[in-house]
Amino acid sequence: MAEIIRLTDVCKTYSIGGEEVRALDHACLTIRDGEFVGIVGPSGSGKSTLMNIVGCLDVADSGEYLLDGQSIANYSERELARIRNRKIGFVFQSFNLLPKMSAEENVELPLIYQGVRASERRRRVAEALERVELSARAKHKPFELSGGQQQRVAVARALVTRPSLLLADEPTGNLDSKTGMEIMRLFHELHASGNTIVLITHDENVARQASRRVHILDGRVREVEA
């Protein structure tokens, strides 16, 4: 399997209240095409920083990050935005749906940014909503949907660009346990159909459902033996 992600000795330090906080401390991580990896750690462990760097939302102070074999170190902000839009699908804890838009309009947005023509957008939006079993709710706005349904819309929006990587940050964090299990079942289905998934969570039980687990604590990353 080809490597999608390779982090080597990645460091990231923030200055908070006059103090230096090392969010990532020589972090190393490799993720291959088709893997389902759970990254687990408590609040303040560095997992959000790791997600931001993997998702090209932030850049490391030092170390190397290869995405699909390409170093992102020399990319401009505009080039990073293009990579985010084309290669990475994001699913966030808070769904991040636009409240005045319907489910299908929310899913369509990344394709508009990509300049995909209208007929192709309609086809791909319908396909993405069908994959998350929400075709019947395509015209509904977020306030007309349950939390689990809103997260399914967010997953469809992440999938619609056909990214090489699906990055999920605490995707069950705002859901009750039953709905959280349904969303995890959806991730398992997506993984089985070939999607590469990196799921970031503070919940060991959620992380345990991934094929591989990686612990992060005090900015240090280590593999968990199966």
C-alpha cells in the first residue's frame, strides 16, 4: 500500500501567556492508503495540533510532512487551500454546516469551490447523500435534522470531492452513545469501501474501533500494539 501521510520529527511550539508550550515533540507517523487509524489522547495532548498539520490547516516549526509523497513545506497558503479542498475531507465535532442552506446545498459547496459544472455537482451530491443514507432529507436545513443526521451531512460533504484522506476530529463528541455508534458504523462502511480514515478522539472506546491506534501525550506520538 502506498503512503498517504509521513510525518518525521515534526515539532510545533506555541507561546501561551509568555510560556512556550510544545504541542508536538518530534512526532513521527506513517499512514498508508486504505488504513483506518484512530489517534487518541486527552485534552491538551497535541492531537488538535496534529490534526491541523495533517489537514494542512497549520504548518510545523520543524520536521518534515509528506502528503502523497510530496513535501508541503514550500507550498503557499493558496496551494495549501487547494490541497485541503481536493485531497482532504474534513468531519468536525460541531458539524460546521451553514444553517440557511439545505443538506444538499451544504454538500455541494466544496464542488462549487472546485469549479465543478452544475450537472456533475448534482450527480455527485446525490451520490454522496445516498452513501450516508440521507437522500430523503436532501432539502432539509440543519435545524430540521437530528445531530446524527447533521453529522451524516458533514460526512457526505467530506466525501463529495472524492478525497484521498478523510480526517475526522471527534466526530462522535456531540452525539449520544447510540447515535455515535451509528456514525462509527458509517465510518466502518466507508473504510470497507476503500476510504483512508484518520479519526481523532479523546475516547479510547472510539479509537479502539479503528484498525490501528496511535496514542498522543505531551506532543509525543506512539503506536499502540494490537
